[in-house]
Amino acid sequence: MTAAFLQTAWLVPLYPLVAAVLSLLWSPGLIKRTGPRPCGYLNLLMVTVAFGHSVLALLALHTNSLAGPDALYAPIRFGWQWLSTAGLTIGFDGVITEPALIAMTVITGVHVLTQIYAIGYLEMDWGWPRFFGCLSFFEAGLCALVLTDSLFFSYVLLELLTLGTYLVVGTWYNQPLVVKGARDAFLTKRIGDLVLLAGLVAILPVTGTWNFHGLASWAQSLAASQPVDAPLPWSLTLILLALVAGPMGKCAQIPLHLWLDEAMESPLPSTVLRNSVVVLGGAWVLLRLEPLLVLSPLVQTTLVAVGGATAVVASLIALAQTDVKRALSFLVSSWLGLLFVAVGLGGTDVADHLLLVYPLPMALLLMAVGTVAISNVTQDLTQLGGLWSRRPLMGLAFLTGAAGLMGLPPFGGFAALRELMELVAGSSQPVLLTGLVLLTNALISGGLIRVFCQIWGGDPTRFTVRSAEVLWLMVLPTLLLMGVVLHLPQLFAANGIFAVAPLPGWGPMAWPLVGSTVFGGGLSAFFYLRPHPLAHLPSALGGLQDWLAADMQTERFYQRTLVGLVVVLARWSAWSDQRLVDGFSSQAGAAALASSRRLGLTTTGRTQAYALTLVLGVLLMAVWLLARPVGVPLAGLG
């Protein structure tokens, strides 16, 4: 019986997709007598079915693995042909593997908790059909993304997720900031998508396939046939760089990082999903492309440079943010920057573990913050404080999520970061990259403790003096997720992901990692737990904080460079079109019209004048023929 759930795991994306399609019946008001709530309950039901199917399929896979390793590692394949014409065949090829089932279980599980949370968060909102439909659309796209074995359909699904981001960020579309956030998020991600499309089209003639397993086999054969020191053709290097651009945009890496904090204008439940699982779609594709990326040292160096720069810069920007959602969003970019470093160094297993330990703690952080934002009216950290005595459960939940992302044993983030430390220690630049990881971990720890201290530490403010716990529909999923995060190390150790000696993930690089966590978190607690004068920079250095808070003026830089260049080119194009293209055609038309008017004066309608003109023409022709020198042949004769 359980094997049937494994064989039909490809149905999991269809459950939320059906719910998203049925939500259209409520969105324009075709069904209005019931109100919007049944739509939310329908989406929750279908998401729960998808979660149950994923769990049963994963259990069936591990049960069948008792027959031998082949039962666990031999993938179950399925597919259907979408297009076949002119020698080009495109089909949706899917593979059911253990990583895919784990990913679907995490995605659907977080969606179940988030939709329960959203019922309480949006209790008084009337936009349920559009919002819950978009959440289910997200889940369907993500589950299909982890199942597909096709780079082409991975691109298609990433495009659908971009559309879903635009729709869900614009949920409250009557607010100007929401409209700007939805537009900026859509356009910024589209830049990476367009470059990815160029690489997608260019790589097919080279490799002959879009399937990830076929690409891995092609890369393996190419590496075996070429000498070790043979340089990779520049054309192939450019194609690989283009393929990397898509994941960079989805994971909000520099320079395509502006969209994530702009997307914070959406309702917080959608932020929970976007910052925990949706941003990992690009990382999933990047990991599937890793056999190709190791062919080019330049591509690997680019990944390390982009990931390292994002890790440090984004964590610095997070320290200066006053909006709690934006402060956490930049930490998302920072953590994923470490994942890019791992992929650039060829550490696929390390990147897998970073991907595995990230989503649940981040979802827990945002859920805990959401319970504060909904009941205290504000998301401004400077207007919050003193909630430990009033909201201790949510404070414990936030600390649990923060510990899951720090290098703090025995939590899951510590084990993954310790593996990253060993990876960078064996690289060509061990000192630089080890310092980068330790600095990033200290900054992430400081940023998380800063948010905790400014919300739950200090004295109550006007916004928090009467703060009470929120609806149980928000507290229950938060506490359930807190329990899962606390038990992640045991789950990892039981499944052999991390060794236990003496703690899960403990190793020779553990002490420096713990030291950086204690230093960053302790320094932040010293400044913010009881507000220290140095927590607010002196006027001479206040510009530094403002500069960081404004994202290092990155948006202004883009306006003055890339956007300015586009504006100049657009104005020149408009001028040339008006003066040259339209001007030439207009002047030519005017000249033709003037000539026709002058010729019109010769048309009198008198037959005698026409006959006289004909006679004069014949006489002129005869004179020309008589005056022509003898011996000169006529053109076209003889």
C-alpha cells in the first residue's frame, strides 16, 4: 500500500494547483454568498493532503530501502511529451528521489503551518481567495520544481514563481508602496531570468539535452576527455555564467538583491513562505547544475566572489534596518551567500546541508515576529521593546529559530556551518574564506540578537505596554514549528547526515565557529538588551548607519548608471524616430504632395492642349535623332 504513495508522488504538485484554480471562483465573486472563508479552508485542506502524500511517499521510500541500497537511490522516473517539431522534442521529465521527497515534505509542511497561521493573521481581511490561491500556486510550482529533471521546465517553473511573487506581493494593491514593491521584485528577478533564458537556449546545441542527468553525464565525459590543464572554451564559460544568473536573482544575491526587501510589503504569511522556501528554488537549480559549473574555474570563482560579498554586505545592511521584516530579509541573502560559496568550492554535500537546515528556522523567526507585528500595529524596531514579560512564548520561539541559524551547538545551523568551515579551510584561500565565514556568522548572530533585544528586551513602549498573546491559530503553528526546529539535530543524527561526536556536527573547526557566534551575539546583546549609548552612532558616524540602512545607496547607483543609460538610449531612440525616421517619411510625403499639386496645374481637360503636347514631344524626339552623331549606336540596339 505504501509503495503506491511512492509511485504516485508526482501527484503532490497537483493538489495545491487544483486549490489555486478553484480559488478563481471566489476571487471575481462568482461564488459570493458563502463569503471568502471557504476558499481558505479549501486551500488548507488540499495543502494538507499534499503534505500527507509527501510524508507517506518518503516513509515508503525508506521502508523499501530495507531491500537494499538500490531501492533507496534508484530514482523513479516519469514524464510526458509537451512539444515535438522540427527535430526538437521538449518533455516534462520527472525524477522521484529521496532529496526531492524530503524537499516536498518540508515545502508542504511549512505551507500547512503557514496557511493555518494566515487564517489567524488575515482574520479581518477580505482578500482570502487571491491570497490563499497565490500561496497554493507557490506550493505547486515549488513541488514541481524539485521533481522535474528538465532545465527547460525548471526555467518555466521559476518564471511562474516570479509571477506568483508579483501577485502575492501586490495583495494590498491599493497602497503605493505595495505597488512599487511588487513591480521592483518582478523586474529585478526578470533580469536574471532573461540571462538564464539566453544560457538555456545556448546550451542545448552544445550538450544535446536539457535533462539534468544528461547534462551531468555530458560534463563527466567532457572532463574525462580533456587534459587537466586544458582551458574551457570561452563560449561555454559564458553559457555557464548565464545559467548562474537565474539562481542569483532568485536567491537575492548581489547585484540582484534589491527585490527581496522590496517584497516585504506583502502580508507576513507570504513573507514566511517566500523567505523560507521560495528563495530556495534558485538554490535547488544551482545545485542541480553543479556538475556543469565545476568545469569552469572562472564560474566557480564568480560564485565564491558573489556569495562571499553578499554574505558580508547583506548582514551589515541588516544591522542598520529598523523595519523588522527587512532586517530579516537581508539575513536571508547573507545565509544563501554562504551556500553560493559552498557551491563555488565544489562542496555539493555542504551546500545540500546548508539548504536543508535553513528553511524551518527562518520560517519560525518570521512567525514569531508576525505575532508581534499584528498585535502591536508597527514593524519598526525602534518603537518596540519590553515584550519578554508579556510575550515569553514567542520570545522563546524567536530564540529557537535564531539558534538554528547561528553557529551554536547542538542546533542544525552549527553542524552545517562547521562543515562549511572545513570546506573553506581546504580551499586555495583558507585564511580569507575562513575569516569570511566567521565574520558572516558573527554578523548574522549579531543581527538576530539585535532584533530579539529590540523587541523583547528593554522597557515597554507605547506600542507594547498592553501587548497580549494573539489568536491560537497563530500561536499553535509557531510552537509546533518550534518543536520541529528543536528536534532537527536529532533527526539529522538519526539519518546519518551529521556525526555525533560529542554533539551533532562537532569537529575540529567547531571552537572558532562557536567563538564567532558568542562574540557577535554577545556584543549585540551588550548594545541592545539594555540600550547602550553606542547602539546609536554619534553624529559623525550616523551617516554610516544611514548609508547601510539605505542599502548602501544601491538603488540610487542603479538609477544613475543602468537606469540612466536606458533612459538616455530611450530618449535618443525617440529623437531619432521623430527627427530621422518620421522626419524623412514626412518630408518625402510633403515633397511628393507638392509635386503632385504642381503637376495638377498642367491638367486642364482640353483635348487641344494634350494634342499639342504630343506633337511637340514627337518633334523634339525627331530633332534629337537628327542631331545625333553618325556611328553612335542607339542604346540596346546592335
